Amino acid sequence: MNSNQFRDAILDALQPRGSRVLSFSELANRVLKVDLDPARENELRAAVADLERRGEIVRVKGEKLSRIENSDYKAGVLAIRGEGRAFLLSGVPGVPDTIVTGLASALDGDVVLVRLAAPGAAEKEKAPRTRAEGRARVETRAMGAVVKVLQRRRETVVGKIVRGPEGTFVAPFDRRIDARLAVPDGKDLSAPTGIFVEARITAYPDDRRLALAEVLQIIGFEGDPGVDVEVVARKWGIPRIYPEAVLAEAAAASGEVGKDERMLRSDFTGRTIVTIDGETARDFDDAIEAEPLPNGGFRIGIHIADVSHYVGIGSALDAEAFERGTSVYFPDRAIAMLPERLSNDLCSLRPNEERRTLSAVLTLDKQGETVKSEFYRSLIRSRARLTYTAVGDFLEGEEGEGSRRGAPATPRREPTAQQSSTAEGRSEPPADSHSKKSSSSSSISPEVGAMLRSARSAGVLLRAKRVSRGSLDFDLPDADVILGETGDVVAILKAVRNEAH
């Protein structure tokens, strides 16, 4: 059996009535049957330990095993919400969380095993004002206490150094960490009072919620450039270092497309395809194209970087990407889900470089209805890395020309006075910038310009179709955070949307 088969066999053996509580030897007899050699028993023990760690089975009546739903226990993520309130999250919409009255050594975010209290100990949530209201509203909630931590969420904590008569402590930046973290002598790296540090927990909280920690790294004082980003990244446990196996797989990835693979992919490298992003975008993973059709419709192409080509199922890259879940963007940096070799190179749709993509090609009729949808593994070569500002300026210039020829121009929202101000040379263009095209917009080639006109026409058609169906356009203000050279915030400006968006 493999691990999944062991898991299913164990849960099946503990399901029938009369067999819901078994010792390990009884379980082994049912699961392994005649195959009782030591190696198989060790595999079974490992599978049992894994199910216990995941909270699917639990030990009852001493060392006997039971499915957790057949016991007086629950397992799940612990959430500490301040003021002494703690809950075991149900994870199911509409199912109440369990009130936790004893935390043992658990911290917020840990996966824990909770023993439920007797039904008579259930808490009544909210006192009713009248008997009738009480009968209608009284809700009992399950209660319990942590008996075991199954999985620790954090091994490190970020916080400020605090010194006093009782010794040295780390005051956690995350207020959901409700323990006092004492730092033994010689374990503080001589960090001064009030400075942010990252500390490793060496002993989890006792009955007094006192834990021990040692300082691993000094981050800096509050207000120092870059300290705020470091503190937030470390608070959420966002890793900045990739395991060696992950880096090795990324380094071994090749951007060259062999003859056999090329035959399996649709070649779109001859098409006029571009990326359009903000000026400060750090990766370019999607690209577009549009062309008019003789019947008045359009053919639209949307091309996404084919990350799946490089991240194989079960690979170290796959496991690391699953752990991280996403790339994380800060005002002055990004912590990518995948190493730079992939995120900023092979999976970045750089101009004039062949890239593997997944493509959706949609055919629209003159009413804007999608009459054909095609999907491909493909190859593209972006013609340009464009920005919303450059494309907006280009289209505005086109509209200006159209107005002089008698065609109606799309209204442009004027920048606010706040947007007209400068901030150490890093502000948005001033209010009179509509009279000056950006240098990048003036460098748009005729080929790309023709494609952008088609894209705008298709956009107008689709927008009109959407409005006719009753769509609402919540044009809510958005903000751009402008940083100075040292990373400090020098301005917060209202972002401007234009036709390019």
C-alpha cells in the first residue's frame, strides 16, 4: 500500500460499529491482515501518526484509536481574538466555532486537539432581554480545552525588545500572540530597548503563558527605512529564502523550445501581442492582442505565461509554490512565489523574447457575442512592454485626431490638484500632462498602434454590451503610494484610470 491507501484503510477499519475504538495491534490485524512483517507495521505506525497530526484520528481510553468524529474531541485551527477569547475554527460556513477555555501551550494559528466539555458546560452567548426573545435567540456553543498541539504555525516571532526589572522580553508585533516571550541572558544579541528583532521560540507557553525565545536577527528601529516591510513580512512568516532543491530545479529550467515540443504548441510569435502593466510592475505574465474581422467583429487573444511547464506535479518547486500560495507585493519590493529564474525570466513575457504561454483566442461577432472559443498551449513573442500611461496617452492622441475630424472623443478625467504635486521626482505627471505624450507612447510602432486601436474598439463594443445588461461601474478611488529614495512614504496620490485599463 502507498500512504493514501494506508490512510483510507485505517479510516475504513475504524468506521463500522463495534470497531470504532481499536488498539494498534487490532488495527494492524484488520489493515495488514496476513502481512504483519515489521517493515509494514512501521509504515502503518507512520500513517497513524500522520492521521493524528492532521486531526483525523485520536487516541482514547488510553492508547486506543478512534476516528475523531466518533470521539469527544475536535481538531482544527486555533484563533485567539484578544480579551481572553479563543476559538477552534470550524472551517465550515454556517457551523459555529468552538469556544476554547484552556490554551495549554498553543498559540494563535496552531492546529490543535480540543477535548469538548460536558454539554452542561456550554455557554449561552447573549442574555435575552425578554423570555420570548430568549426562547427565540438562545444559542448554545460547544466548549473545550486544548489537550495537544498537532501542528505549530510559527517557530519565530517578530517584536520589540523590552527590558525591565523582570528581565528582557520580546513584545510581539502580532497582538494575537498572547504570550510573554522571555529572553534568557546572552540570547538577545545585545539588542537595544525598543528595536525590532526576529526571535526563535525555544519553549512554548506554560500555564502562566510565559514562553522563552532567543534573538536571531536585529531588524531595526521603527521608522527606519525598510523596517516596516521587514516586520510585516516576518510577522506573516513570508519566507524570503528558497530551499536549495527549489533553486536547483529553477536553475535547471530551460527557455529553449525543442523541435518536438514546438510541434505540440501553436506558434503565435508572428502576431502583434503586447503586455500592458503599471510603471512599477515587477512581472509581466499576461499579454493581449486584438484584430478586426471582415464581418465587423473581432478576434481577441489573451496569453498567460505557462508556469505549469516549469513546475511539475510533485516537484520541489510545486511543493514550495503550494506552501507560499502566491507572490506578495509591497510598495518597494515583491517576494515572489517562484525563484527569480522563473518569476522574472522564463515566466516573464519580456518583449522580443520567445515565451511559452497558455492562450485563449475568442472570436466576437459585431454585437460583441463570443461565437468561438479556442484554447492552446502556445509560443508568443511580445512586441512591446507598454504601460497604462503610455497607452492612455496614445489613445487620447488618437481621440484628439478623431475630434478634429468630427468624431466624438471619450471624456478624460482630469487629475486632481493632489496629483499635480511633485514628490521628490517620483510623482504622477502634472495636470497639464495631457498636452505632452510620454516618451514611451511616442515610441509605439505603427503595427502596435493599429492593434491598440482594434483593442479599444473591441473594448467599447464589450463595454456597451455589458452596460445594456445592467452592469454597474463602481469607479471607486484607488491610491498609489509614492516612496522616496530611502524607502519612506513621501506621498499618497489618487490613481488615474484611463482607456488603457
